[in-house]
Amino acid sequence: MKAAKTEFPFKWPFPPRPKAQRPRRGKGVGGSAAPFTRKAMLADVVLVIFWGASIPGLMWLGAAGGF
């Protein structure tokens, strides 16, 4: 006896996604495909370092304050 394979159009509880259309040649997804600038990448790195240092820093301050 074979098990019936049921194909669902989506995974519950998430609604189905519309079919993605391939962008035409020469055009980006949003109409403009600007690459990341060095300034934007540097800002991202600084934000990651800041958030990565703030969590242990806040934990240290909490431990020092007796929380």
C-alpha cells in the first residue's frame, strides 16, 4: 500500500507566497541595483560591534550594581 503524497500550496500557518518573477536583464529587483557603498558597509560593521559590546557591558553593569 502506497502512502499518498499530499502537496500543500503553503506551510501552515504562513500564507502562500506569490510566484516570484525573474527580473529582466539589466534591471534590478527594485528598479535600481545600486551596490553597497563602503560607507554603508562601515556603518553596518560599527553597529554590529556596538551591539556586540553593549550586551556584555550591560550585563557587567548589572552584576556590578547587584541586580
